[in-house]
Amino acid sequence: MTLNVSIRHQFSGFNLDIAFSAGSGVTALFGRSGAGKSTIAQAISGAFAPTEGHIALNEEVLFSSEQRVNRPAHRRGIGYVFQQDLLFPHFSVQGNLEYAQRYGRSQTGTTNLSEILDILGIDHLFHRRPAGLSGGERQRVAIARALLSNPSLLVMDEPLSALDDPRKAEILPYIERLRDHSQVPILYISHSVSEIARLADQVVAIDNGRVIKTGSATDVFADPNIVPQLGLQSAGALLTATIEKHEDDGLSKLQSASGPIYLPRLDAEIGQSVRVRVLAQDVMLSTVQPENISALNVIQGRVSAIKLGRGPGAIVSIESAGNTILARVTRRSVQALNLEIGSSCFAIIKSVSVAPNQIGRG
């Protein structure tokens, strides 16, 4: 699947001028509130017609100002999941899902009901009505309903923003399973760094109506120039690792290209690939091999970039065996350690500093 988007539109005080492509897996549109993400989603789905541009899905033109094409929303083959679930309250879960199958794009599509029920873990909810479901359960049903319309693309526009943190933690593993097992590509729109870091294969970072960075989730989050959009508290790089062992003292040992990583015990099987977001503010640096310290994770690498902030802070990028680690330190520390591009140093990460919501399936 390939989605190609190139659109322009002038609003009062805001110009949208965007171009990007999305393939299989999860492509995330990321940006702060007001960056233009939902407007782009509306243009793709057919709810909004930009002044000019071109939108094509699998080489099928959905919108073209030049060709004067603007296919209606119901003929675009796109499933849509909103912030609110919008389930039919007078239908049971079964009724909501059967409605999607009955009036979807094709009644002979390849989407399998039992497979979707299993992936999203909602088979036991089949005979209940939306009023009797939790927020996370309702949103999972909404996702299933969108998939059962047999779409070529699933657009998820801030699907977790209406949920509290426990409900988000409940639903994220199911969306990970959907990413890993469904053949339907997903365009995931969010301003949440933690959601994007866990779910996205590719990221399109947007600011003020324009694309400022595209690439794999690992590459985008490792770029120190993107820190202003992420926010200092949320800046951090992604490490890919494999669970090697669950220790008797409550820790899990992970193996990465940069060496072992110890984290509080993970509820996952040995051999499972995971992605770990290490916040820049939780990383300390040393130019010598640290000894007799409590932190269990020490990763050796070389400085690849130093970005000075407007205040006393700086972001230092450390390259280690293909991984990138970001460290948020002071300018004074950069000077005291005599850090420069190519300097050898050690990144020190406390195991307990990595929260559960910073760890997802690889």
C-alpha cells in the first residue's frame, strides 16, 4: 500500500503545505496541537477539500485539484477511528460489527471477523451494549468496526486522547497486535510521544502546517533537532532489544546491539523483541568507565552531535553500535567533560528510570 499526499490550503492565520508518502505498517502523523494533523486526516478521508493538491491511495486518485477529482468519503475505502468511539448505542457489539460488514466497501472482503475479535480481544463482549463497556473496550470495538468495513487504509485520529492513563495502558498492547498481525496499513495521528514511540514504524513530524522530519521512528526520535517539537520532558531515543532472561531479583535482561540492558521485570516472553524509549533527562554521561555505581546500564559510544539550547541545557547524541542515545545535560557539563564530535563517552541509565509505558513490542 502506498498513500501519497501533497496538499495546500490557506486558512486565516495558518497555511497548510504538506507532502509525504506512507507505506505498509503504521505511519504516524506527529505534532503538537494545532500543527495541522487532523486537517490532513480530514483531507485524506474526504471530509475536507483543500484548495489544491493531490491524494492517491494505491495509485487510485482520491483528490486532485488539477484533474478535478474529489471522491466522496464513502467511496475512498478508508476506515476511520475518531477520538470518540461513535458506536450505535442501541446495538450490541455484535450488531455494531455486523453493520460494518453489511454496509462496508465489499461484503466479500478479506477481513476475517474471528481474527479481528482475537487480535483486539473483544470476543467476550459480543452480546454487550456500548453503555456497559469501559472506554478502552468501546474504542477496541470501534477499531474492529472500522476494520470490518474492509478498508484499504485505517486512519486513527487521536484514538486514545479521550481515555485516562489506565485505559490507554489497556488498549495499547492490542493496537500493537493489530500492527503486527493485520494486513491493513494504519495512519496514526497523535500528539502523544509515548504512543508514537510504541506504535509507529514511520513518522511524519509536522509543525505549523509543514513537514519538518520524516523517517523511521528510531531515526526521527534520535534527531536532536526534533527536540523542540517533542518537548524537553519527552525527548528521548528508541533502542531495540530482545528479552534474554528474567532474573530472580525482579529484573529482565535484554540484549541490544550496544550491549545488555537491565529493566524491571517485563511481562513478555524470552525472545520477544521490544523497543525501549530512554528519556534524555534520565541519561548521565561520563568520559571514563564508571565504577561502583548503582546504575546497571552503561553503554559505550561516541558523541555524534551536540545541540545547545537557549538556556543552560544541551542535548548530546551518542552513537553506539547503530543505536542512538540522547542525553540532556548542561552546557557546563559539556565544557567540563570536554565533549565534542567524536569524543568517546559512556551513557549511564538507571533501570528504574524506564517506565512501563516507555516499553513496547518491537
